[in-house]
Amino acid sequence: MRVISLFLAALLSAALGVGGMLLSSHGVQARQAAAGSSSTTDARHSPSSGLSQSDIAKMLPATDMGANAARQNNPHLPPINDSAATPFDAAPIPVNPLAPNADAIGAKTCVACHAQENMQASHTLHVASFRAGAANSGPQAACESCHGPGSEHAKNPTAPGSIIAFTHDAKTPPQVQAGVCLGCHAGGARQHWIGSIHQNRGLSCTDCHNPMVRLSPEGVLAKSSINEVCATCHQDIRAKFNRRSHMPLPEGQMACTDCHNPHGSITKPLLKTDTVNETCYTCHAEKRGPFLFEHAPVRANCLNCHDVHGSNQQTLLVAPIPMLCQQCHTMTLHPNDLQTPAGLGTGPHPDERLIGRGCLTCHSNIHGSNNPSGPKFHK
Ligand code: HEC
Ligand code: HEC
Ligand code: HEC
Ligand code: HEC
Ligand code: HEC
Ligand code: HEC
Ligand code: HEC
Ligand code: HEC
Ligand code: HEC
Ligand code: HEC
């Protein structure tokens, strides 16, 4: 028995050595990103590659959820203080409230029993970074910095709660699970996690993230893309994007997280900006105005006329024209009696000027006009 486990350990540490070397470039990037974000102006050259810290930072994927650079430079939006993750070399070992007296035993021991999980995890950002041997921590912290100290679990692996586990059927409560991740990822995009609808409904970080298997190119996601992650629970919303008119999300050019922060926000429903309209202006800046002649419902809320997730009407409209306009505008007072019941597309004598683009034939600048003679949005 003893001989076998020694042999196992030797075999594993050999495998780890190779894996560590192969994967070290990932870890180096991660560490430099962590270092880079605390001092982004630092452009020292790293001796091996000739690349500066900021070159490397630029090559890293942008997963800046709450506040991208555009937001930071936007005078209309309050800036968000994005805080960097706790670097791997400062990794604390979280306390497991269900095994408060356990001690850390080191990754090699975990790996001796969890060879398969270890093999998959070796390709992931976190474990690979630990393997790269961040100063102070070393590869030994690779498992317990998330799973907590393992001495009691190793003695009695089947005792529920002996180790911090991240699945819904595990004994570890969701807030302890999230607490582990927040131990290194507090603040920034997650400053409103506590009290957010996802937190309130008992979601854990690991409903959307899986740091044990590399499934997505970035973001340590539980599925291969952001939209697939959201679709696991919000199938109805994802399905609306299959309607005739939709923004290019199914085409892979947008993600739910362009408008929503799944980690929580102060704007319902989890919007990244303070109002619906501000969210739209981040991409449709020309709709912000200011206009000489404003159309009141546009200024109030884009959703008066548009269904963001998708619509079977043209251009994401909530109702077909002229009905859309007639929800608010009556037939009376219109020049030439254009809008009489008889003249409508559905009336006995349809007026051809109302067919096709309908009201938009004449009122073409429906979002507002800057033309001195455009108070009725004709120009
Ligand atoms: C002596 C072998 C052994 C060692 C050492 C060991 N484990 Fe386990 N571990 C197991 C077994 C067996 C199970 C399955 C228990 C079960 O199904 O009830 C398990 C289960 C787990 C689970 C899931 C627990 C749950 O409640 O769902 C996690 C997470 C885990 N181990 C992590 C670790 C980590 C991290 C270490 C190192 C600190 C470690 N293990 C060390 C044998 C071991
Ligand atoms: C960044 C945090 C993190 C690190 C580091 C980490 N794990 Fe995990 N581990 C998780 C999460 C989260 C899950 C749950 C994954 C899921 O949703 O299925 C998990 C799942 C597991 C499971 C399966 C438990 C189950 O319920 O099926 C085992 C076993 C395990 N980890 C062992 C390890 C070992 C061994 C290491 C070190 C090589 C390690 N983990 C490193 C976060 C981590
Ligand atoms: C020991 C500290 C530590 C713990 C614990 C930890 N992380 Fe990380 N995590 C990091 C560092 C460092 C990075 C890389 C630097 C960065 O992206 O900010 C990172 C990166 C990430 C990323 C971004 C990946 C990318 O592509 O940019 C996600 C997502 C993430 N971690 C999720 C989690 C989740 C979920 C947990 C809990 C299961 C967790 N982390 C636990 C330190 C930690
Ligand atoms: C409802 C799904 C969901 C939940 C729950 C969730 N995340 Fe995320 N998270 C995402 C998505 C989607 C991204 C975007 C990834 C990208 O842009 O590549 C992300 C990005 C991140 C990032 C990298 C970007 C950044 O802001 O630095 C970190 C770190 C992170 N999440 C940590 C966490 C932690 C910690 C928790 C638990 C407190 C958590 N997440 C809960 C979906 C979720
Ligand atoms: C594990 C399941 C799950 C996943 C995955 C998930 N959500 Fe949710 N989400 C929920 C639940 C549950 C609610 C609450 C629904 C309710 O109360 O009607 C919710 C609510 C929401 C809301 C409405 C908030 C409000 O204030 O009404 C938004 C927006 C949202 N989620 C966006 C996302 C996005 C974006 C993603 C992907 C990054 C995502 N969700 C992934 C379960 C999930
Ligand atoms: C272009 C911005 C944008 C994109 C992209 C987007 N949403 Fe939304 N979402 C909104 C706005 C704005 C609302 C508010 C709608 C309302 O109040 O009627 C909303 C509302 C929601 C709600 C709660 C209200 C409802 O309709 O049930 C959920 C859940 C939601 N979105 C999930 C998602 C998911 C999942 C995705 C990705 C498949 C996604 N959203 C993509 C802007 C967006
Ligand atoms: C992340 C960027 C982004 C955000 C935020 C965004 N949009 Fe879009 N929107 C797009 C793109 C890209 C298109 C497609 C443009 C094209 O095909 O020329 C589009 C197209 C549209 C269209 C035309 C659809 C069609 O069928 O022609 C409407 C209407 C629209 N968006 C409304 C909104 C509203 C309302 C909001 C705010 C709730 C919003 N958008 C937020 C990127 C965005
Ligand atoms: C009073 C109803 C109404 C409101 C409110 C409204 N729109 Fe529109 N929008 C329309 C109509 C009608 C069209 C179709 C125009 C066409 O086919 O020429 C349209 C088309 C669009 C388009 C695609 C064509 C283009 O002009 O680029 C975008 C993008 C768009 N709207 C964004 C927005 C945004 C962003 C808001 C909020 C600031 C908003 N809309 C508010 C009625 C409205
Ligand atoms: C949600 C209600 C609403 C919808 C839908 C709506 N409008 Fe309006 N519209 C208003 C309001 C409110 C005003 C401002 C009235 C005022 O200032 O007296 C206005 C103003 C106008 C004006 C200028 C009127 C004037 O006297 O200066 C025109 C023209 C107009 N709308 C056309 C349209 C057309 C065309 C549509 C359909 C594409 C439409 N509206 C959809 C609410 C709406
Ligand atoms: C053939 C061109 C044309 C079409 C089509 C048209 N309008 Fe007009 N509309 C006008 C003109 C011209 C005015 C008066 C402009 C002025 O007085 O300066 C006007 C004025 C208005 C006004 C402001 C006067 C009032 O009644 O309060 C509203 C609102 C309006 N139109 C809504 C609509 C709606 C809704 C439709 C579609 C059902 C529509 N229009 C279709 C040409 C048109």
C-alpha cells in the first residue's frame, strides 16, 4: 500500500513538473496582469521577452465587467472603482465553517486521490497560475486556496462538509462558496453582489463560473460562451433573440453582459448603467441628442417603442406602425384628415400615404430633429 502511494506521488510530481512548465506562460500573464493593474503605467521591460508590462496587459482579454474603458472616459457616467483580484502569491486559505479545526495539507495530497480533477484543472487559469509557482504560495496552495484546509477531509473523505465544495447538492452553503471567490474578487464589478437578485435567489458564483475545467476562452465560465451561460436559466430571453428583428447577439457580436451586470447593479434589472436610455446610448450614441425638437417618449424611455431582446415587428418595435403611434396620438387634428379611421390601412379607403412606412413616410426623424423646420420630425 505504502509502496504504491509513494510510486503514485512520484509519478504525479513528475507529471506536475512537466505540466507546470508547459502552462507557466499562462501563470506569468496572470501575475503580470495582477501586477499591471495595480501600476498600469509601469512600462518596465521584462528581461525574457522584451515586452513591457503594458504590452502584456494590452494582450490580455478585456473582461472588465462593470466598467470598461469607454465608461471610464464617458463624462455622462460616474466612474466605477475597479479593484484588481488578490494576486495568487497572497492567496489566503479560506476557513471552512463546517470543519473549523482542519489544517492545510498541500495540493500534492489532494492530487493523489483526485487525479482526474487535477488533470482537467491543470489547464485552467487559477490552478495553472498556482503551478507556475507564484512567490510565497507555491504550487502547494493550488487546491486549498479555494477548497479550504483539507486535513479532516483527507482523513474521512466521505464526511459531508469536510471540504468546501461548490455544487448545489454540497453541504457548503452558497454564501460560503461565494465568500471564497469574493475573498480574492471583492469590489469592482461585484460591489453590488450582496443583495443582488442572483444572490437573493441562491445563485453561487459557480452557477456561471467553473474554474475546474477550461470550457471558455476567457472568463472561467461554466459554458463555452457568456450567452450560453445565461441561456441555461433564461431560455425565454435567449429565444426572443431568434425573432425576426434582433440585435446581433445570436451572431456572436453581442453578449447579455453588454447591457447587464450579472453580479448585481443598482439599476433594475441588473443594468450596467443608471437608466435604460444610458445603456442604449453606450452603443447608439447618436440617439442621445441633444435635439432641437425632442420626441418626449424617446427621451423618457427607449422601451416605449422597442423590445430590446427581440421582436417580430420591424426594427425591434413593440407594435406595428401606425398602431404604435396611435397608442399615444389620436386621429383628430392631423392635417388632411390623414388619420381618419377610413384612411387607415385597415379602413374602407386606405390612404396610400399611410401604407408601407406609414407615419414614418413623413415623420422620418422620429427620435428627434435638429432641423429648424423639423418640429414635427419631418426633417
Ligand atoms: C484519501 C483520498 C482523498 C484525499 C487526500 C482528498 N480527497 Fe477529496 N474526496 C475524496 C473522495 C473519495 C471524495 C468523494 C466523497 C463522496 O463522494 O462522498 C472526495 C470529495 C471531494 C470533494 C467534493 C465534496 C462534496 O461534498 O461534494 C471535493 C471538493 C474534494 N474532494 C476536494 C479535495 C481537496 C481540495 C483535497 C486536498 C486538500 C482532497 N479532496 C483530498 C478523496 C480524497
Ligand atoms: C479557483 C478555485 C478552485 C481551485 C484553485 C480548485 N478548485 Fe476544485 N472546484 C472549484 C469549484 C468552483 C468546483 C465546482 C465545479 C462545478 O461546478 O462542477 C470544484 C470542484 C472540485 C471537485 C469536484 C467536487 C464535486 O462536487 O464534484 C474536486 C474533487 C475538486 N474541485 C478538487 C480540486 C483539486 C484537487 C484542486 C487542485 C488541483 C482544485 N480543486 C482547485 C474551485 C476550485
Ligand atoms: C487566491 C485568490 C483567488 C481565488 C480564491 C479565486 N480567484 Fe479568480 N482570479 C484570481 C486571480 C489573481 C485572477 C487573474 C487576474 C485577474 O483576472 O484579475 C483570477 C481570475 C478570475 C477570473 C477572470 C478570468 C479571465 O478570463 O479574465 C474569473 C471569472 C475568476 N477568477 C473567478 C473566480 C471564481 C468563480 C472563484 C471561486 C470559485 C475564484 N475566482 C477564486 C484570484 C483568485
Ligand atoms: C449569473 C451569472 C454569474 C454569476 C452568478 C457570477 N458571475 Fe462572474 N461573470 C459572469 C460573466 C458572464 C462574466 C463575463 C466574462 C467575460 O467577460 O469574459 C463574469 C466575469 C467575472 C470576472 C472577470 C471580470 C472581472 O470583473 O474582473 C470575475 C473575477 C468574476 N466574474 C467573479 C465572480 C464571482 C466572485 C462571483 C460570485 C460572487 C461571480 N462572478 C458570479 C457571470 C456570472
Ligand atoms: C442558475 C440560473 C441563472 C443563470 C445561469 C443566470 N440567471 Fe439571471 N436570474 C436567475 C433567477 C432565478 C432570477 C430571478 C428571476 C425572477 O425573479 O423572476 C434571475 C434574474 C435575472 C435578471 C432580472 C433582474 C431583475 O431585477 O428583474 C436579469 C437581467 C438576469 N437574471 C440576467 C442574467 C444574465 C445576463 C445572465 C448570464 C450572465 C444570467 N442572468 C444567468 C437565474 C439565473
Ligand atoms: C441591448 C441591451 C440588452 C441586451 C443585449 C440584453 N438585455 Fe436583458 N434587458 C435589457 C433591458 C433594457 C431590460 C429591461 C426591460 C424592461 O424593463 O422591460 C432587460 C430585461 C431583462 C430581464 C428581466 C425582464 C424580462 O424581460 O424578463 C432579464 C431576465 C434579461 N433582461 C436577461 C437577458 C439575457 C439572458 C440576455 C442575453 C441573452 C439579455 N438580457 C440581453 C437590455 C438588454
Ligand atoms: C453593445 C452595443 C449595443 C447596445 C448597448 C445597444 N445596442 Fe441596439 N444595436 C447594436 C447593434 C450592433 C445593432 C445592429 C446594427 C446594424 O445591424 O447595423 C443594433 C441595432 C438596434 C436596432 C435596430 C434593429 C433592426 O432590426 O434594425 C434597434 C431598434 C436597437 N438596436 C435598439 C437598442 C435599444 C433600445 C438599446 C438599449 C436598450 C440598445 N439598442 C442597446 C448594439 C447595441
Ligand atoms: C416613439 C417611438 C420610439 C422611441 C421611444 C424610440 N424609437 Fe427607435 N425607432 C422607432 C421607429 C419607428 C424606428 C424605425 C425607423 C425606420 O424604420 O426608419 C426606430 C428605429 C431605431 C433604430 C434603427 C434605425 C436607426 O435610426 O438607427 C435604432 C438604433 C433605434 N431606433 C434606437 C432607439 C433608441 C436608442 C431609443 C431610446 C433613446 C429609441 N430608439 C426610442 C421608434 C422609437
Ligand atoms: C408613448 C407615447 C408616444 C408614442 C408611442 C409616440 N408618440 Fe409622438 N409624441 C408623444 C408625446 C408625449 C409628444 C409630445 C406632445 C406635445 O408636446 O404636445 C409627441 C410628439 C409627437 C410629434 C410632434 C407633435 C407636435 O405637436 O409637436 C409628432 C409628429 C409625433 N409625436 C409623431 C409620432 C409618430 C409618428 C409616432 C410613431 C412612430 C409616435 N409619435 C409615437 C408620445 C408618443
Ligand atoms: C403624408 C405625410 C404625413 C403622414 C403619412 C403622417 N403625417 Fe403626421 N403630420 C404631417 C404634417 C404635414 C403635419 C403638420 C405639420 C405642421 O403643422 O407643421 C403633421 C402633424 C402631425 C402631428 C402633430 C399635430 C397633431 O395632430 O397633434 C402628429 C402627432 C402626427 N402628425 C402624427 C402622425 C401619425 C401618428 C401618423 C401615422 C398614423 C402620421 N402623422 C402620418 C404629415 C404626415
